Amino acid sequence: MTNNSDESCIVRHIKSYGEIDQKDEGLLLSLEDGPCEWSKNAILWNQGEESDCFYTLKKGWVCAFRDLEDGSRQVLDIYVPGDIVGLREFAFQKRITSVVVLREAELCAFPKSHLAEIFSRSRTLSSIFFMITARDQAVLLERLVNLGRRSAREKLAHFLAEISHRLQRTNAQVESHLSLPLSQGVLADALGLSAVHVSRTFREFRLEGLVSTDNAHVKLLDIKGLEAVAGFDDFYLESTAGLLTGPDRQTDRQTAC
């Protein structure tokens, strides 16, 4: 069990959404399991397995996907360090997706049964978990628009720009030139494109100085340029700072209402 808030996966993530007090930190720390290491290509869980916990991603990259009847797959989300993995499946007894590790990872388990304790003991944490699921929903809605209404160039540029913005939210040390451990196959499965189409688009982006690619990695050389190609607007990723004003002021506001 984790006992240091500086090392806790979930505490760091929760604090990115709003201020929490020592009582809420202690509650989270008492319920979170310590980090476990997972190797590249390891399956975190398979679709149809019992849904008994979610995870916070401390290090590494993982992705959620669904296998299709024709043997192909649809990548539904790519999780970066600081993300919560599996929270969407809270209401289901069985897993509705599979999850695979893209790069050696450290994840902290958080049993779903512990959420009931959080909901009953902390109004602030309950509100933050609601905001996390709302943000996840907004990301999925934007992904639908990306899949259905944008060109291949716009799809790829938009997806890479989104990952960049999400990394900047969860990692304070992110540099302007980002190296993403994403193969062209993973990106094709995420964007509903063929690997050949993704390769052709990357060739265009390399010639334009937007990215470089090497050994299943993508380096973003010109994020602003990618945003311009995609017409990217980060409104759906905007900060929630200010929605919560701290436990004491929140209580005062509710009393006033």
C-alpha cells in the first residue's frame, strides 16, 4: 500500500483537477495499492474479464482496444502517464475493452469497491471523479468527430496534437519536442486508416518538417504546425481549475445556496 502522497499515482492525478485537503489525501492513500511493473506488450486485461479495479498510470504508455470479427482491431484510447485507466468500466461487471502495454509501465491498482467509500466520505473527491469521467467523455466525442469528418491529414495531426496537450497536462517536464512510442499500426487502428495511408501521411509530414519517425516512435517537431493542419482547438481539454475552490469554500457555497 502506498503511504506517501508524493509517490501516489491517484493523488497526483486528483490534484490536477482541484485542491484536496489532508483528509482526502489520507483517504486515497489508504485505498490505493502500490505500483506494479508491466512489460511491453503485456495484456493488462482482456475484454469479457471481471471488472474489479481501475488503474492509475504512473509510468509508461498503454492503450485500450476492441478486437473485431474480421481480425482487425479498433484502438479506443491511448493512455499517457498520469491518466486513469478503466474508470469508464466502473458500471460494468465485465470488461468492455482490452488493454495492452505499449511501453514498459508502472500502474497502481485501485479496487472499484473502494469508490463507494470515497463517494460516501468525500464530496470533493466525488466531484473530481465526476469531472474525470466527464473529460473522458469529451475526449471520446472529439474522437468521433475526428474519425467521421476529417481527412487523413487532419485525423493524424489532430490525434498527435491532442496527445501533446494531454502530456503537458499530466507531466510537468514535457519538452516542446515530444517523442511518442506509437507505431504506425497503432495509429492506423486508432484512426480507422490503413497502415499504408498512415505511412503516406507521415511521409508528407516529414517533408513539411512537422514530425520525424524512427523505430515505432514519433517525434513532434512542430506542434503548432500540426495544430494548424488539424484546425485543432483544445477547448475539450481545458483546465477545470476554478470549478472546485477547496473543501471549505465549497461547503460555504453550498450553504449559501
